[in-house]
Amino acid sequence: MKLDKLRLLILLFSSSILAQNTDWPVLKSYDQYHTDRIAMPVGGIGTGTISLTGRGALEDWEIMSRPAKGFNPLYTGVEVINRAPFFSIYLREENKEAQALLLEGPVPIKYDEGFYGSKAPNHGLPRFNKATFQTAYPFGQVLLSDENLPVTVTVGAFNPLIPGNTADSSLPMAILSYKVKNTSDKPVTISLAGNIPNFIGYDGKEGKPYQNINTYKEENGLKGIHFTAGEEVEKESYQYGTFSLTTNSEGEISYRTAWEPGDWGNSTLEFWDDYTDDGLLEERTSNQKNNMGSLAVKTTLAPNEEKDIRFFITWHFPNRPAWGNQKANVGNYYATQYADSWEVAQKHVKRIPELEQQSQSFVEAFIGSDISEIVKEAALFNLAHFRTQLAFKTKSGYYLGWEGIKDNDGSGTGTCTHVWNYEQTIPFLFGDIAQNMREVEFGFATDENGLMSYRIHLPLETKATSFGLAAADGQMGSIMKYYREWQLSGDDDFLKKNWKNVKKALEFCWIPKGWDPDKDGVMEGSQHNTMDVEYYGPNPQMGLWYLGALRATEEMASYLGDKKFVKTCRSLYENGSKYMDENLFNGEYYIQEIVPPKHLDSIAKGLIRVKRRLVPNDPQYQLGEGVLVDQLVGQVMAHILDLGYLVNKDNIKKTNESILKYNYRKNLMKHPNFMRSYAYGNESALLMAHYPKDRPKQPFPYFTEVMTGFEHTAAVAMMYEGQTEKALRTIQDIRNRYDGKKRNPFNEAEYGHHYARSMMAWAGVLASTEFHYSGVEKSMRFTSKPGTYFWSNGCGWGTCEVKKGQAKINVLFGQLELKSFTLQNVGKKKLKAKNISKGESLIIDF
């Protein structure tokens, strides 16, 4: 058969699969040609994850306080071929021979042949012919079918995700749903089995499994295998803990706590023979290390009947190294809430229907919003990042995060302020976490002089400020974030608690030899920044962050009655704003005015990271007259915070046009890039910078690269200026690169997987809906364009239905207190104080 005809047949069959009925919401569907790279992380905030692949397998077992890309725990009881975790189905039709298959689609082409043949996990076992993937994060579904089989199967996985409910969004578990439908006119007997080796003691990089113990347990309707460590695994090790595989499904339960040892492929052969005999597993016992635990559910399907058989994987690993320092154990907060993984299952499996419904309610409200599909995709799928090993919560109760994660380690320690400045997802969905992160920045990482360490060391109580270096953009952005969290929460106690250090952090700009030593509202000193270098002289990136911090601090000082500081902030802001428009705007965009420092002694302590790079009168790695892709990031943040324009509005719009004019590449095939490649070939993207005029001999290091977080920032800047079509094209270019075939849709990368900066994508939702909420003023604003829009303020969420002259606010979670409501370009309506609770609505007529 010719390749084109084969593809046509697969596409036609894929369409029929995509028509299968599913209860979970679906935002995006991927055909079989776009599933090889899909790996959706499943796990709670701060707990680690297991990934559901596009073919239905479970890979990337990252549940031991360490990133572990590609890690599949192996049962090594089979010489030559080692078995990774797998779920399988036994099928028996009347008068036909029984058969068994993996609950997976075809082996992805990404697995090349190696010394032993294919490198794909469980490569030789039978599987379904067809697999497509549907998702609306946190729900992922693989639709399996085979024209030679009497059933179709929908493999589903999720973990509760409920904005405003951090506790229930932080459960260490993966819920697995296997919906099996009998498509024949005769009864079919089925048995689904989950098989996982006990890998406690080995995290994919370090340690090793010992004589671990698998125990079958039944309690309160829950049945399953509890995996524990042998005596050789030290309780203080980072690989120590427990995990469990359980089910509460009806049917005949059978199990194995071990597989028979065997040479060559005999261990798997013995299991397969037992399984395919009658769909029931016979117990085996063995003292072999990392032995396989198996759990099966057997039942019968009537003609056209469908059953949902569920398994639950729960885990409990209490220890965590401090930023990879093996000597400092900061622990995992989630593990302090349970004795072990069995207790996790006992406490929460019975609650899954309720948590599933709440998660569905959130996703359905969000994807039902009348904004661009590509904006919703970018925002929702990047939310997955925060549930990976990117972020964690120490046993003492504080949230921290890497910049990104490598295959086996974190990447970029210390909740790097200039990276996490871009993240706009968490404050609008989990406000308590955002406040907690600001507590860390200002309560621990800011010293008595106002210097905020842009990388925060652990343990917080003794080493938070030990990095001792400040980033100009990071510190100014943190001030704006503090204002954001106060505004969203309306919590005056939160504002007052760290106000002293917030004020100090701004005053730090004015120290001798500092960023703005002459106190004129213009940053010109040594400004370490997110390009990992120091800029010398006024520039748009630092300048706008500074202006935004001045405006935010002015507002906070005004609220607290500090009139003198209000006057100072206002004066500096006005002068700095005027300077940027008059001196840095070249008629098309903002540039850097390079002002070389005379010598190292002219730079204050803590403001330069690599001193050897400084060449007086000729500093390396400057922006100069380049068109910087995210030069307006401070203005984007100001729009999100409703602080108005920081510089001339017309100049902002012209700058966006120039970024598109100079930085956009429809095709990168001929683009010279001297650093890392996150986009290449025939892909479209926005470059980090372009030099239409003079270029420094050695510009800042990343100027030829492409990075999604910066592209999202540029797109959001365009949205706020009404340049919507161009903004959507930019986001579409990003998501086209993460299409499931070339890259994982749940893993926008930069300096590592699941990069924090890409969570800027949520700002696309804010800009599209023109949403703003102030818990201080108890006010809300929305676009006047007719439609239904999702809203969330960090503690509650719902929808807003906009019609001509009317808005209806629906609260679907939490509660909402309002004193005024604004429809953009229509008017503002003052209200009697309204407290709208979950399930209630408020209609406002204009």
C-alpha cells in the first residue's frame, strides 16, 4: 500500500476514534502522527509526577524528589530484557481463544534500535493498532482501538486541579481510568492488570533497590499492593519511601506480590501464560530485589456495555535535598500529612468523584471561555509545569522552584527572581502559594540593606541570603509581585507584614554605586539581569521594571499613609518615564544607552556576578541598539496590575510593531544561531534580539536564540495594545512547535524542561478578557465584548457572561466580594457591598 493511502486510512480511522464519547472535557486532540512526544505530567503540586504518554503508557517516574526524564523503573528478574511498568488487558470472547495486550498504542518511532533491538519499554508485547490523544489539562485520554478486537479502550489519567483549593490540588497520586467498551454483539470477559516493579531505593540516577517488600492489602473497600523498602534502604536517603497500587473497582480481584525469577524472557513468559490462562493471577513469592507487584480486576462486558475500571497510584517520599545538596534535607511538606502511601489512598480515593467533578467544573468553565483556542491551550498546558519537580514545598511549609529541570536534576537554583517574574499563572489560580513565595523573597531573601538574593539558598532560616547577589529586574519585579498578591487578596496584614523590606528593596536602588545612585528614576549602574549578564547604562528592560516598581510602591505607600515616600516614588517615576521616552526611544523601539563603568570599584557589592567579564570602557554582553523581544515586560506587568502606562502609549505600540518587523522569522533554516536551539528548521518564531543598526561586537549571549517565555511576553504586550491578530500568530507559532510530534505539548523548554518563564502564558487570558480584580477595592473589570469569560483571582473563580449593557457574574468556587464593576469602554457601576458565594450569580445592568 502506498504511504499516502496508508496515512489517509489512519487519519480516517483516527477521526472515528476521536468521535468516541468521553465524559472528560477536551480542548485539543492529537492524531496518531502527533503522539510520539506527548508525556502529560500527572501529580499534585509539590509531590512529583508520573507522565501519561500519547500511546497510553506511564513513563517519567519523577516521584522521588528528583527530575527523572525517561526513567522507567525496571524489573530486572529477566535476564536480557527488563520490564518497565505496564497495564494490560485480557480478552476472551465466546468460543475464541483468549488473548492479552498492553493497554498502549504502537511503539513510537522515536525509539531507535539498539544493541538489544528496540529501546521502547515493553517493546515486544502485543498492543493496540491505533492510538490518539485528547486532553484538557489536567485530563489526558488515550483512545485505543483495533479493528481485530471486540473492544475499544479509553486510557485516562488525571490528578485533581481545583484553583483556590491548594490542598486538594497537591495530592501525591495518579488516578488512572480504563474505560473498556464491548463493541461486539456477544459478551466479552476482560481482566485489566497493573504491573509495577518495586524500585524504592533508586530514583533514576542514584541509589539502588534492595530486598524491597510488596504486600497485598484490603481495607475499607480498597484493595491493592503496598510497596515498601527493605531494611537496606536508609530512612534518611532521598530514595526512601513507599508507593501503592490500588483499586476500588468491582470485579474479581487477583494479584501477585512477586514474579517468578527466570532467565532470558522466562519471567515474563511465566506471567503471560498465567494471565492469559483465565485472566486471574496466581500469587508468587520471591526474595528477589525490586520485584514486580501485579494487581488485576476481572469482569464481563455485555454487548455494547462500557465499564470504567480504575487504578490509583499513590506515593510518599519524605526526603528532599536542598537544591541538590545531599547533606541538607529540607523534606517534602506533603509527606508530613500522611504516614505512608497507603494512608494517602485510604484518605482520598473515596473523595475522587467529588474532586474529579470540581476539576471538571474548572476546566469546562475555562475552555468554554470565548477567547482564542490557542490562548487557552498555551495557558492551560503550561500550568502543568507547576505540578512537576519544577516546584516543591519544604517540610517547613515554604514553596520554592527551579528555573527548569534537567533530565535528572534541577536547573537554575533558588526560585530565580528574574525568571519567576514572568510567571503569571499561580497568583491567579493559587493565591496562597503566590503569597507564600513572596514571604520567602521578602521575609528571608532580603537582607538588612535591602539586597534581595536573586537565588535563594536553603535552608531558609540560615542560608536564604547567602547567595548575596541582586538582579535589578528580579528585585524590581518582586516588588511588583508583592503589590499584585496584596491587590488580589485584599489582605492588609500581608501588606504590612513585609512592607518594611519591600520599601528597603526599592531604596536599595539608591545606594552609592548602585543602580540609581543619583536618585533620578533612571537605572544606569551595574544591572545584573535575566540575560545572565550585567547591563551598564539605561535600557528598556530594567527601566520599565524600575518604573513599575516605583508605581507599585507608590500605591502601597499611599494606602499605608506614607506621604513622604509617595512623593519620592512619584517624582522618580515621572522623571524616569520622561527620560526613557526622550533618550531611549529611537522612533521605532527602545534601546540601551551603554554607560561603561570606570572600574570595579565603581560598582557596589552584590551587583556584579562575574567580575572578570568587565572590561572598562568596553563592557561585553550588552544590548546596545538591539530590538529586544521582551523589552516591554515591565509594561506588561503594569497592565496586569492596572498601573497604567509607564511610558508614552504610542511608543509602546510602535515598539511592538518593531519587534515583529525585526525579530520575526517565518523560517529559521537560514538563521545563524550561536547558542542553544529551542526552535529551528522551518519553524516560525520571534528571535531574542535583532540588530537593524549597530551591533556590539559581542552582544548579550542569547541574542540569536528563541525562548517561549519571552515570546509569550511579546504576544501579551501586543494583546494589551489591541494588536490581537499578530499576538495570536506569535502564540500559534509557539504551540505549532510543541505539537506532540516534534516536542511535548506539556513541556515548553528553556534552560531545562517545564521552564517557569513560560507560565507567562496565563497573562494571555487576562489580556484577552481585559480582566482585573482588586481585593483591596473589591472591584472587577471585564471586556465589554459580548461573550462568556472565565475569571479567577487566586481564591475564587467562575464565569462572567457579557451582553450588551449587562454582565452576569457566576461564582463556581469560593466567594467574591464586590463594591464596583466595570465594563471596559462602557462604564463603572458602584454596588452595595455584595458577597457572592459558590453557586450564586449577580446580574449588573448598565
